[in-house]
Amino acid sequence: MRIGAAREAEETTGTRLGEMLALRQADIDAATLTLWVRSSAEHPTKSRRSRALALIPEVHALLVRLGRNGELVFHTREGKCWSNDVRRGFREIVKKAGIRKCTLHDLRRSFVSHLAMAGVNEAVVQKLAGHSSITTTVRYYTGIMPQALRAAQSQLPFRGMLGDVSDTYHGSDCGRRQKTA
């Protein structure tokens, strides 16, 4: 259950593994379904900045159940932070599923890439991902993807205009301009 909860949290919030493992019960706001990723001297985030992320109700319930026995959400029986168990357990899940290669960080990449493909503004994606620079967001996650380009182009009103152009230049006059009266 703990490995599944870790996967769900990473998949739906885009948190880094270290950020997730540093989560404390106090970082989960039940009233607003918000998860606070806090940067501290003890557990600094990669960007050294804190951020707030929305939680879907199912993940919120999982995280609350996991953390009820200690200060940390993900902890050993002794209350200490655990990390190798997460990676090892996730590898076993991936292997059983028949997936050749997939890491927990791939879930983060997927989260950010899906935001980008859904048309979410790069600045918003940057904030959700916790990137200190928008250059990182654009370079590694929202780079040019053929399907995203096609989707963007399909938003333009070309179909109607192309039909008019085609009728005008490829109609019965074979590309000659029609005389006007």
C-alpha cells in the first residue's frame, strides 16, 4: 500500500521523490486538499522554494492514512524516512506489469508533459513542477512534440480559409483570376 500511495502521489502531483519522502503530516491541508512541498534547511527542495499543490481526494485519503502513525507521511516503523524501499518496490511493480523501463521520476515527467500537452501555460507548469527557471520547463518538458503542434495548428481557422482559397484558385477557371464587373 505504501508503494502504491507513493506512486499515486508522484503521478498526481509531480513531486520529486525527495520532496515526497520529506512530507510531514502537517504539510497536508485537509480543508483545502492542498499539499505543501516545503523547502527547509533539513530537506531543501531542488529549487530551494516551497510550493502548494492540489490533491485529488483519493490521494489525500491515502496520504492521511499513511501518516497517522508518525510525523512523516512515508516512514519506517521507527518513524524514520525511507527511500530505498520505494524505489525497490516500484521496480517490482513495473516488472510485474511487464513494463521494460520506468522509474518514479518518469511519473513526474509524465505529469509535467501531460500538463504541457493539455495546453497549460508554461509559467503554471513551472510553478507546479517546482522549477526555478522556466527555461528548464520549456527545454525538458514542454519541448516540441508533434502531436502538440498538430493540436495547436488545428485550433486555427485554416479549414474554412483553405476551402475558399482552393475553390478560388483550383475551380473551373484553373487558377486564373475571375473578372469582376
